[in-house]
Amino acid sequence: MKRRLNNIFRKDGKSVVLAMDHGNGLNVLPELNDTGEILKKCVEGGIDAILTTYGIATTFQEELGNIGLILRIDGGTSYLAKTYDKSMEVIYSIEDAIRVGADAVLCMGFPGASNEDVTLKGLARLVSEATRWNFVVGAEMLPRGFEGDDDARTPENIASACRIGVELGADFIKTDYTGDIESFKKVVEGCYKPVLVLGGGATKSEKDLLQMIKEAMTAGAKGVIIGRNIWRHETPDKLVKAIVAIVHEDADVEEALKLL
């Protein structure tokens, strides 16, 4: 397991992960029409790993090279449904992940959602299966999932969700930034495994994105897992370099902006 974690996290214990797993249920067109070229640019920019789908993992092996590979192992829903159920169940196996050369798998965990049992039981079963293979499991822990309650993503709820994820056996956590350094410190302090911050669906300005990353790292995050804010960018390679500078080189936001 340690070797697989080393393929995702650098020697400093930190990681910049590109999320390109959206197409298993969301509309990613036309932005990802030229998937291979975007991947090349992100690898050139210095990403440590990618969180992606079975299709991308098996089709773009040359472009991915030897970066860490995290397989999105759940899904089974799409935005085309009249009633979009975003619970997402585990649909692949650890053996599937091994076959495509993955270093880890990642699935959703939605504590407090109306169907929380689907994702939490799925995470637990996945951990049990992974143990037999000495495999790495990540969990995207989001209080109440995507049900949209205004009070769902409080710092306290995010901290609790992350703790539930590691208690169920996840080796690292992907979650929301709470909005300020002090509250996110509490999330990190309550979670005894690495916490990686997601970028969020809403398009952020370059400065806002880098500021969020800098604050999260200051609070103790071990890196980021960011998707649309990178692969929708006109120059994703330059944006990745700026993110890498903050995560791995402790650059400040103004220094990182100069790389764009």
C-alpha cells in the first residue's frame, strides 16, 4: 500500500490531483472533446496524479504516463435522468482497478443524505475488499451529498463527514474547503488521514482559486483534487504549475499568479 500511496503523494506528503471523472454522469462536452491534449498539458504542468474514469484510464495510457492513477469506482447515475439521483453506487471492483493499473480508488460518502446508507455502506464494503489486496481507498466525503440544504456544508458537518470517512477505513479524504483557515484547521485536526480539497463546480477566478488553495494548505491540507477549474482553463498547464508552486513549494498567491 505504501508504494501505491507514494505514486500519489510526493515525498513531502502532498499531492496535486487532476479530477477528470465528471464524464461518467455529467455533461463535459465540448470542453473535453480533446481529452488527450488536455491530459498532456496537465501532465506537463506537473500534476502528481489523476482521478478519472475507467474509460479515460484505459484509453489515454500514453498521455497519462507514469503519474498516479485514482479510479472513480462509483457511478450509475446521469444528469439525463428526469429525476437525477446523485447517490452513486460502487459499480467497479478492486480487481478492475488493478487491471487498469490504478494506484487507488475513490468513491462518494454522503453522511446525512436521505439515502446515506447507499454511499456509506458502499465505502465500507469497498474498504473490506481493498484490504484483501492491500489497496488504497479514497473517499469524497460531503455532508448530505448534493441534496442542497443551506446548512449542509457547515464546518462542523464537513469535519464530521471527514471523520466518518476515515473511521470507515478510507486512506485519504476529498472534501470541501470550509471557507476560512481556522475552521478548516479543525477539519484537519479531526481527521487522522490526509485531507485533499476539491475545487468545486463553480468556475473561480484564477486568484480566488489559488487563494483558496493557499488557505487550505496553511490550515493543514495535504493537497488538492481539482477538475473543471483546471480542464476548462485556456492554459491548464500554466494553471497546474501555479497550483504546484503553492502546494509543493509554499509559494504565495502573487508568486503563483506570475506563472500564468
